[in-house]
Amino acid sequence: MAKRRSLQEDTTALKTKVKESSTKSENPEGNSAIRALRKRLKRTQRKVRMVKQRETARTAKKAAKE
């Protein structure tokens, strides 16, 4: 099995793909491939935010215990 990319790497790759494909296309709003890329980008950004929230909650809980 291949190694999975981190969420940050995946986010940056998707951002570049969206930017490149939207500049190449005449109608980026109507292109279904670009829409799918944007959906994937939003999903990974949401995952990154949730991971950060969990990390801050974990550190706050650990600090409150001590």
C-alpha cells in the first residue's frame, strides 16, 4: 500500500489543481470536474479544521488536568 499524504499536502495539491484548471477553462463555474475538485478541497479543509480543533481541545484538557 502507498503512503497517505498528509491533509496539508493534499490541500495544497488540490488548491493548485483548482487554480490551474480554472485558468485553463473558459467557463469554470459550469465545469463539473472543477466543481468536483472544489468539493474535495472544501472537504479536506474541513478535515484540517477539525483536526486543529481536536488538538487544541486535547492540549487544553491536558493543561487543565495538571
